[in-house]
Amino acid sequence: MAECVVLDANVIVALLYEQDAKHADARALVERISTAGLEPQLVDFLVLEALSVLGRRAAERKTSPPDFNAAAGTASVSPGSR
């Protein structure tokens, strides 16, 4: 069985941006992963893709830039070392 689950860019975007339509689903997914005894992992290129999406949304004035410090405190995701 897997020891960790890699979060894709869509989940990362939803975790970082509270007004994303999938924010609650992403938080619930991370909670289920943790409850199952697995560890959510972040991969650098997927994080960069998520940041690109958030930056593009902000540039198009669809959103304001996310507060990454606040998001880091609310998303129970830790960077992986694998």
C-alpha cells in the first residue's frame, strides 16, 4: 500500500484559494488522506503549476493574490522529502 499521496496542482490551487469552488473538497480530501494514515506530498513542479494558475487568475483580476502565509496555516499539507 502507498505511504503517501501526491497532491496535484488542482488540489493545491483549491487549498490555497479559499474562494475556489473546490476548496472544501480539497480540504476534505487532505483530511481523508491524513485520517487513512497516509501523508500528503507536494511535488515542486505541481506547486509551481498551482502558483502559475493563481498568478494568472490574479493578473486577469479574477482573484486577488492568495495570502500564502494564511494558506500554509490552514492547509495541513507538509512538503515531502521523498
